[in-house]
Amino acid sequence: MVLLAAVALVASLVSVGVSWAIFPEEPAAVTDDTSFDAAKFYETNARANAARGVELASAPGASLVPKPVAGLTQAATNNAFIVIEVGRQMGLPERAYVVAIATALQETYLKNMANPKVPASLKLPHEGTGTNYDSIGIFQQRVSIWGTVEQLMDPAIASAKFYTRLMKVSGWQSMSVTGAAQAVQRSAFASAYAKHATTAQKIVDQLTD
């Protein structure tokens, strides 16, 4: 009887282990400790405000919207500009912008994506749709983990959340772009960010001139 009980216990543990491997535990929700005021950011950054599609008066012949860079569309360039400007306002080094841009290139190629599985996201400005879990926005952040739909569909707030998480990664400055991005995103395709590092650097260089 004792032997049978022991065998049953081992079988149970093996079963649990296999189930965990196939169906890993959902990541814990990210604590919302982002002290970023998006309203103030847009109010004090006319170019970022223009980049999100708000028409503003400017000097004759001048445009507040950044010109497309590195082969990006205008919409993707606008989102990249906002990502970088948020990093600047948060006082972060250029390396952080490169990590953020490389991440967004891999996740959505800098498109602000809605998701039919998150109906509220479809009612907000977006540049396409995806159906990966409840992931939305330029970083494909999950609503069940990262924040509200309204927050994650706003490129500025989504960027601030990404940067806040990045700053908590010990030694991120000395990591590869791929390593730093993966430490934040925890993607199933960890190496995928690497191919975007060079383009991300070009985008940052051209939008910070």
C-alpha cells in the first residue's frame, strides 16, 4: 500500500510538472507605479501632440510633425517620436530609447494596434489590429497585465510603462538590446529583437538630431 501511494504521488507530481510546462502560469500583473502625466506631456510638447494627430498652429511653412525616417511610414515615425520624447522627459539615456524602439519594431513595427478580443481598443485611434491574447498598442502590452485599454492605446503612456519596467531591470544598461527588451517583454521569441537593433539606433539618431 505504501509503495502504491508513493507511485501515485510521483505520478501526480509528474503530471503537474508536464501541465506546467505546457500551460505555464500567467505572468503577474505589473504594478502600476508609473508616475507619468500624459496630459502634461502632450500639453508641453507641441511636436509630440502633433505626432499623435492633434492639429496645432505653427509658423508658416513649418511642420511640427516629424518627417518619416529609416523607411518608416508617417504614422510609425510619429509613434517613434513619442516613444523617444517620453524617454527624454523621464530623463533616461539614449540607450533606453533604442531598446524601446527595437521592441516596438518587433512587436508591431511601431503601429498602434487594437485587438478585437479587447473591443474597447477598437473605439480608440489605431493603425491596425492583432489578435494575440489581450495584447494592444505599440508594445503589444496585455490589458490583463500592464494597465487599462486607454493607457495602453496611448503611445506616451505605453512608452512610460515600458521604460518604468526597464528601469527595474538590474544592469539593463550593459545588456544587449535583445537582452534588455526580453527582460521587459518576456516574449516567447526572445531572440527576435536582435534584428531590429541597428534600425532602432538609426531611428533614434535621426529623431534626436
